[in-house]
Amino acid sequence: MSLRHALLSLLTVEPMTGYDLYKVFESSVGHVWHAPDSQIYPELKRMESEGLVTGEDIPWGQRGKKRQYTITEEGVAHFRGWISTPLEYARTRDPAHLKAAYLEWADPEAAREQMRGHIAHHQALLRQWQERIYELEHDTNPMLTKRLKITPPEKHEATIAYKHFTYEGLIARAEAEIRWATRGLELIDRLNS
């Protein structure tokens, strides 16, 4: 997935300024694709120059202006094409598991701290994904509410089900990493007792 596809997915809901996209990004697709605002704004300019979005200056405050972006028909076609193309998987880069392969070089307490940090990180992600599931099940997700307003009623079930499916996968991944790091702690203790 690329940043542009994440941005296009959001712009299928409604026109947004770069700032609005950044805010929504963090609480929506940012769960599966991280990008700082320093990447979002240049990508919006590229997308505009390629005709995937149009930009319009709108008033902001008493004297200022913001650029609001709207997805074009070409942008929608590009997004549909991307969604319909099989994913090409990138080769793995996993520093946590790489380090784990060489923990015999670490001080046992440092190795434990790495595993505890891994557990804490994935517990935080787990809570985040569980909150998203709760929002989906209780109709409290603002972006989903907006998306459903512009989605034909016969597609509502699919729209919600695919989001739910995504978060279930993220939950399963977080739970697996927590179990793995917990086993790592047990292994460190056994090998250093």
C-alpha cells in the first residue's frame, strides 16, 4: 500500500484540506499505514499534478487560506485499479525478530527489557484495534458514519464487515506477538537461571 492510496481512500468520502486529511489519517488509515504530515502534503501536490485530485484554495480564519482536495474521476479509477490488483509483498524487515535471533549477546536483563517493551507495544496496539472494533459495532466511528452516508445502503454491510475483518487481523497479529514475547521472557529466564 502506498501513501497515495491511503489518501485516495479518505478522499472518496469527502473533500478535505491537507490538515483535515492528516487528522483523519491518524485516526483511520493511519492504523495500517503510517505517514507524517511531512509526507502527506508533498504527496497531495504530486497527486494534484497527476490529475488524481483537484485542489482549491478555501478561506481559513479571517485572512488565511487552506487548500482543499477533491478526488477526481481519474483518482477514483486509480484507486479502484489499485484495490483490484493483487498485492506484491515486500521482503520482511523485522528488527524485533532479528534482535531476538541474537539475544545470547545481550545482558539477560537487557534481553528481558526488549521482550517487555515488545509486549507493551503490542498491548497498546491491541487496545487500539479493540477500540476500533467497538466503534464499528456501536456506530461511533465518525469517518465510517460519513462513508456510510455516501455509500448505497446495499453496500453498508460489506463496508462495515471489511473494516471489522481488517481489525480482527490486526488483533490476531498483536496477540501473536504478545504470546511470542512472553515465550521469549520464559526462554531468557530458563537459559539464565
